[in-house]
Amino acid sequence: MNYNNPDYHFVHPQFKLNGFHFSEDDLSRIAYSFIKEGEPFERAVGDFLMYWFDQNSYIEMHTSGTTGQPKLIRVEKQAMVNSAKATGEFFDLEAGIKVLHCLPTQYVAGKMMLVRAFILGWDMDLVAPVSHPLERNETQYDFAAMVPLQAEHSLEKLHMIKKLILGGAKVSQALSDKLAGLPTAIYETYGMTETITHIAAKRIGEEAFTVLPNVKISEDERHCLVIDPYLICDEPVVTNDVVKIVDDTHFIWLGRHDNVINSGGVKLFPEQIEEKLSGRIDRRFYVKGMPDESLGEKLVLVIEGEPYDVDKATFKGLGKFEKPKDILFVEKFAETGSGKIKRD
């Protein structure tokens, strides 16, 4: 077997799961055991293993809605292998490293952690995808992937991970500040199901994302990012993410095109305003546009939970048009299947 150009049937001889070496045949048996007897998170792993080692060259997944309405797509397994290799090259992740898998395998990021482990030969520990994945951990890890919420709840133990990637949601400025002083090399990633998880990453505190190997980027007429990861996708992926392209390999994410608020002719990016407010409001919140007779759209702050008086100092430092015209309270935010807030 050529380790440099593996196909999707390949399981690296150094691959381990929970301390044990497994071959392709072993993993098929483990999958059956997980499905029949495992915890819910293990059943999701078992389902994925059964699909990965079946006779089809593809896997079906639901998109998250980054490029439009959520839909079922077919992803080629070889493209997932190519994505795994790109991650290994970009982050310098070699065979034999100790890795923590604490993401739900129902979603592309969790699936790709397993594929990377098979293909690159990682020694992987599989744990439940809970909000405190390191709570009882005493193991030193070379690499892990988390969502920002997990990192937020693991600050005191993140030093036990040498290299950490965060994805699935934007890393707030407040969290970024907390992570900045840690010895761990922490990266925020950018990607989606259509690109088979991340195609770019940046160190915490940096402004611009750097694209992974073999990824080309451009803008469309809306200034939205167009991605051409030609070893992963058959055709370019047109996103709804407004960006500023710095050069061929770097871009700055500005916000979602479908969230942009046009208030009195001024374009406002909710995500940038939320970034400025992060750490000042101790509940979940977002800003959105609502119809207004004089402005066309007015900026509104929506906060989860019981109403309270918001201190005007909260909005210090916001631009004239960035200050909310109204504040609304919602008892509980609606969420997507992956836990993202629905901006209703």
C-alpha cells in the first residue's frame, strides 16, 4: 500500500482506537458492536464505519446551510481522504500522534476526525461529545478538534493538548482573549460540509485565514467567497460568506451575506457587531435587522432569557449605526441540529 496516495479502503498500520490496533475487518466488527450495544455517540460512530467500509464510493450527508438551504449531498470517499491528507500536511500531523475525538460523528467534522485517524495513522481516543470533554481527562494529547463551547468549558485543561482546532461556530473575541495566553497552539477553522470540513485556518488572534494546500479562492459579484478545492470537489463552492481577499492564500471573513442589514443605506454586518459585544452580555444574543419606515431596516439586539435593563455602557465603542434601536428578549433561542442559533 502506498502511504502517500491511499484510497478510502486504507487503514494505516499505526491507527489505534481507544488503545487498540484495528484493521478494516476489525472496524467492521466494531461498528456492528457499537450499533448494537454502544452509547448514542458510539452508535453514530458505528453507523459511519458501516457506511465508510461498504461498497459505495460515496457517503451521503446533510449540509448545514452555509451555501443555501440545507440539503442532502453525496460526498466521494476519496475526496474525504484527500481532505484528511491536506489537514495532516497543513497542521504537520504525523503518524502515531495521540489524538482526542470529542465531536459528534453525525456531522462532517466528527466523521473527518475518524477518516484522518485511519489514513494518517493516529492513536485516537474516542469520548462522548459533551460540553466538558476534558473534565476527567489525565492524558496528554498532540491534537484535538472542538467546537468553541467545548473549549470555553475546558480552559483549565486545554494545556494538555498541544494543537487544537476550533470549528462549527465563530470564535468570539471574548473566548479568543481567554485562549491567547495558553501554551496550546489553537486555530480557528473555516469550512462546511460541501468542502468536507475546513479549507482554511488561522491562529487565534490573527485576522486572516490561510487556505489549506490545493485550495483556490476568489470572490463573486456579491463579494462572497468562492472556493475551488479541486482535489475535494468537482466544481467550485459558492458561499454566502462576505470576505476580503488579501492574496491568493489569505482572506478575511466579514459576515454572512444573508444576515447583512441595510439601515439607512449603511451596510451592517451583524457578526462584526456581535464580536464587539462579546463578553459584555452574559447571555446568548444576536443582532438582526427589522423593517423600519424611515431606515428601511433597523438594528435590533435579541437576548435570550428574562427581560432586564441593559446598561448603556454595554454599547460603548459601537459606531453610530451599530447601536441597537431596540432590544428584544426571547425565552429560549431556536437551534439547528448542530446547535447553532437560528436567527428568526
